[in-house]
Amino acid sequence: MLSDHYPIKEIQQIIGASGTIINDNTISTLLTDSRRITNASEGLFFALSGRRNGHEFVAEAYAAGVRNFVVSHQTEIKMPEANFLLVDDVLGALQKLAAWHRSRFNLEVIGITGSNGKTIIKEWLYQLLASDKTIVRNPKSYNSQIGVPLSVWQIGEKDDLGIFEAGISTTEEMSRLEAIIKPSIGVLTHIGPAHDEGFKNRKEKVLEKLKLFAHCKLLIHNYDQLIDYKKNISVKDCFSWSTKFNQADLYVFAETVISRNFYLRAKYKGKEIECLIPFLDEASVENAIVCWATMLAMGYSPVEIDKRIERLSPVSMRLELKNGINNCSVIDDSYNSDVQSLEIALNFLNQQNQHPTRTLILSDIFQSGLTQDILYRHVANFIKTKKVDKFIGVGEALTAHQDYFSLDKKYFYPDTATLLQYLNSLNLDNETILIKGARTFEFERISQALSLKSHETVMEINLNALLNNLNFYKSKLKPGVKIMAMVKAFSYGSGTFEVANMLQYNKVDYLAVAYIDEGVALRQAGVTLPVMVLNPEVSAFDKLVEYKLEPEVFSFNLLDEFVKYFQSHGLSNYPVHLKIDTGMHRLGFEDFEIDILCDMLEENRYIKVQSIFSHFVASDAKEHDAFTQKQIKRFERAFTKIEKALGYKVIKHISNTGGIIRWPSAHFDMVRLGIGLYGIDASIPVESKVLQPIAALKTSVSQVRKVLANDTIGYNRNGKLNKAGKIATVRIGYADGYLRAFGNGVGKMLIKGTLVPTVGNISMDMCTLDVSNVDVREGDEVIVFNEELRIEELAREIGTIPYEILTNVSQRVKRVYFYE
């Protein structure tokens, strides 16, 4: 994140660091991730310790051009040009520096916290106030102990209003964020169950959140939710709103739906006022009321507020990755364009390796607070740093500053309509295309033109949830233990390169696939991680070697075939992985075969054993713990003999997802992370919420019809309602992966938060639901499974396992990937 320029010696004093300054460098950029280096020459890298130790990546940042570091201990690697600032607490130093920077500016700051709605309210307040103020705010949802200081670092002389959200997950966190943000106006959003697990009870969580407002002069809150906390509020001036209590400053007493808008009437200062909200869902209406109350509290007139709220636009805080035309991938960020979110989006573009060309379609950027000359020089530098191959600029400002962009392939258009007119002539083919535009440019038209058309059943994959799950398991491993991520079977139904790119970017050590063609697909998509193939076919050895895939060897016959192949092709020391059968009895060398295997491996120059591994049978089942212990002992005996015969150490691994949690003594050198990566682990209670399901399967209503009691519905006349009601036909069937076993009331889906059962048999492309008690219209969204209606529950309904539900989702179902 960029800010003003500070001499490194001044920063050393601010954070109280020791260390020797070699070069008098100037700092404007704070860096915390070696994979996301921008403006390296003026960057200060903080070696944060969390799930990964930032000190391990100092050398990588140095190689990228960074010469200034805040560390808690010196690195042993020689970096002669680097300044190292030594502190006891690197995160504390980052926060101290941001707090000092904040103290230099006397701008008004709105601080927002709560359980839900923080980011939406922040972005809507930005929309509502941007015409009057130059505003600095968190990019996306940078609201953590790290995100807040990076956000506040952006404050500059140009800004006259800051809007910062703060998120916490446990006690003793909010005071540190309050010291950085120093809000003068506080906004408390909806209080719900999110992050309850980090606190003893809901009261403790509310009290921790209220610490953000310790020095505020004004607090906006829901009257209902703080009735019991009045004595804990130190803010002199409070503005409350409510839909239940007329004692509130803003009492919303009536609501009506008018042409898909929510019309609200309220009492304010003894008068009746009104507000038209362009949304219908409950969460959006509550968030809009919070914005309504905030603007009233800040002195805006009710009439002006109504005009502005009526023009509110939806907020998309997620990047959407989907399949495009001409073998392209499209990253859709078509509603959001500012300097901070551009950096985040370019980082995500840089993760994608599935196509040889990276293309950016960008609109003019508004409300930056910078002169156009400075702004577009800055943008051009970002684009150069992130290795964009093709740039398409849309808007008069970008066109006027096109000379700043030094790419060979660059194109400029005055508006979106002109770009659409010439889109075919750009010959976009086999490219990853990032679409990023301010809302007024209507870049959703470009997204629609470039995206593959498909039917309305979609599986959404949350890449942030995938990363959360990966980091959770990393936190359970001792330093040095590697992770092999299982991406077989289309990554358990979740995708190929989309998931693999994320795993590669976040530094897993190995990938594993079932068959050679799966590994080939990863290589063709630019994945360079080592890949183990669990079931290598003799007929495809050529492909295995061509794409540098590493086979599992589980029998003497397969070992012989490999040795013959390598010998005939003049290959030696080819990496292989030996499978030991310790009790699964599917594949692998058994106990009595180990001595013979050792004899064959001695002085065998054609292969090099990369790892020795086995597979737990029931690591997550307590009743089989004695058998699991036997497996561990058998495995230890086997790899001890084999390593002795080889004369060198190899990677040992036996733990699957369940074993990572329940059998830490069996982590050895590497663990294999499978279904847990995708948010499911039988050894972890669902209610703990430490894992996040990454997939949500959604469809929509094709038609709603009334039926009489005992009218039959569907094939074989198996479906009927006991009394007259309504059914909805939805766009999913067994060809999409919704199994026939879910028919006749066994399966249930969510419509508008209500569980509704299936009626009759599941057809190939559709099924019917009993919606007699729900207000349903054609086109309404239907949830097949998500975080609320979990895959585990669907599996129990039909007596199967979550693996089958996930992997059964058909390839014809469109996958859309979200990244925040």
C-alpha cells in the first residue's frame, strides 16, 4: 500500500527498532507478502509470523528488489544492500507505524464494526458521500490486524474523510485497531453469530467491538441491540435506529415493496420521512437503514439522503473467475475501479498460469484524489510490475494518457460501446482477461460478451474458503512438514487449474492426481509444482515423462515396467513414490514383500525414490484407533528398511485429512490434504466452524404452478401433494449430479431461506419442489447445498459420503470461482 515518503531512519525511530542503516532509502510502500511486491525500491517488508513465518520469505522479497525489512531476528543469508530493522514484535511495529502515520492527519474518520454488513456499509457510505468528500477507505475487506494498518497507511493530505472497517475474532484485538483508526464517528452494524467461537459468549464479543468507539464523538447503532449495553457506551452523542421501538432517533414504522424496491417510512425529529431502497433482501435493507441513520446523524437532509440512497448500486467485493469464449478465462471485477482494488485484482491475475497471455481491460478511475498525471503514471507502473501482456483502456482519461503505458499490445477506446464494436477485431484467444471498470462504464456488458453461455445451474467455488482451510491445516503441522494437496477427480469436483493455481501460489509442496491425463492437464495450465500420479498406466508412460509427472509404484510388475521403460529411453534417477500396504488392502507392497523390494532398489540407477507412503484406513474413527496404531508401526518398519537399502533419506507420509488432526505423531515428513481442503473433515465438529465449505451449488426456478390435492407429478406418477398447493420446477437433475435418490421428499433445497422438499422423481435435467408455503417466482435462486445446507446433510439423507456428493456434480454445471 502506498502513502507519503518517509526516510528509513525516521521509521526506525517511530517503531523503536535497532539495527544498522546501510542505505538512506525512502519508504512509501508497506509490504507483507513476497508474492505481491510493488514499488520494491520504496518498499518496507514486514516479516510477519503467522501460519507461515515471514522470515522464510525475506530472501524472496530481496530477489524481487526490496531493500528494507522489519524483522525479529537477522537472516543468515547474505543481503549486502539491505536495511534490517530489528524489533521484538513485527506486527506491533506495523501497527505502530500506521498509528503514527494516522496521527499526522486531522481528517474525520468513520469507524465501522459489527458481525455482518461492515464491508457493504463502508462501500455504500463511500457511494453516498463521495460527491462531497475525498474519501480514503479499506480496499475490499482489509479489516484485520494486518489489513487495517495497511488501509490507514493510504491516508494522504488530499483526504478529508476516512471510512475504515475493523474486524476481530477474539478478545484483546479491538483496542489495537482503535489506536490505528482513531475514529471520530462510530457505526455498529448487525450483531450476529459470526466469530462467536472466539469469545466466551455474545456479551463478551459485543463489549470487545464497542472498544472501537472509545474516543468517538458520535455513535450510530441499532437501538434494539444495545439496550442491555447502555452503561458500557462512553460516547456522548448516540444516534439510534429501530424497526421496533419508537424511542429510537430514527423509528422505521412501515415498509412496502414498490416495483422491486423497498419503500420505508420513518419518524425522525417528530416528522415523517421516507426512503426508497433499491434492494429487497433483508440484509441489504438493514444495511441501507444503517446508512440512512448515519447520514442523518451527520446532518444531511432527509430529502437529499432519499435521492442518494435510491441510486445505491450493488457491491461486489469478490473477483469472479469463469470460463470465457475462445478458450479464455475471464476475471470479472466489472463494478469496481480504484487504485487499491486494482492492485488486489492484478495480484489475482498474476496467479493465473493456464493461458500464455494476461490481458487487462480497465476503465478510467474516478475519486482517486490524485491528479490524472500522477494517477495514470502509477497505474502504468502497476501494470508493468504485474507483467500484463495486453492492455485495453476504456475512457477519455486513459486515452489521453496512453503514452504512459509501455506495453507492445495496447488499445484505447473512448467508451464501452466503442470497445464492444471492435471487440472481435482484438482476437482475444487463450488469454486470462481481467475486466475492471467503474460502474458508470457498464463493463458487465463486456463480461457477458466474453463469457461462455451456460444454463443457470452453477457451482460457486470460494477460493478464500479454500485458502482458509489450507491455512488451518498448516497451523496444525510442525515446521518443515510438507503438504501434498489432493486435486484428483477434478479437485473433488471443484475444478482443475483454478484450484491448483491457488494452491501453487500459496506454496503447497506437492499435488496428487489419480491419472496421468489429470497431471497433463495441470501442466498444460501452467502448474509447475511436483505432481504425483496415483494410478499410472503403462500405456501413457510417454506422457508421464514428457510432462515431468511422478508415478506411484505399488507392485513389482509396475516397478519392472518402469525400469524397462527408463532403461530403453536412457533415463536415470526418475522420481517415483513407493506405496506400502499397511491395511487398506487395495494397492501397495505388503510386509512380506519389503525385503525383496529392498533388494530390487539397491543400486537401481533408473529410479530415485522421492517418497514412501501408505494410507490410513479409518484415521477419523475412534473405534478403529488400535488398527490405526498398527498401521503406523507397520509403516515405520517398512520405511526404515527401505531407507537403509537406498542409502538416502526420502519423504515419508501416511496421514490423510483425518489423520492430520487426530494423529499428529504420524505427520512424518509430509501429510496429504484431501477433502479437508474443500471444507469437510469428519474428525472436526461442523459447529466449530474452523473449516469453510468452499462449494455452493445453485440453480433457479423455471416455473411455478398450482396443483390440486393428489394430482400426480413427474415420471411414474410418484409425486403428489396431500392438499392443494404449489410446485416449482427447478433447473437441475440427475445429469447435473443431483441423484435420483433425492426424489420423493428425500432431498430438500433452500428457497428464500426456507427448506422445501422434492416432489416426485428426479428427472434428467430438472426436478420439482413443494413450495406451497413460500412466495416463489420464476427466476428465483434455489440453493442445493452451501454453508447453511451442508453437503454432509445431503450425504446423510441418501446414505452416502460427502465425497460422492461433491465429485458427482456434472462437468456441464458451470463453475464460477470467487476470490475476495
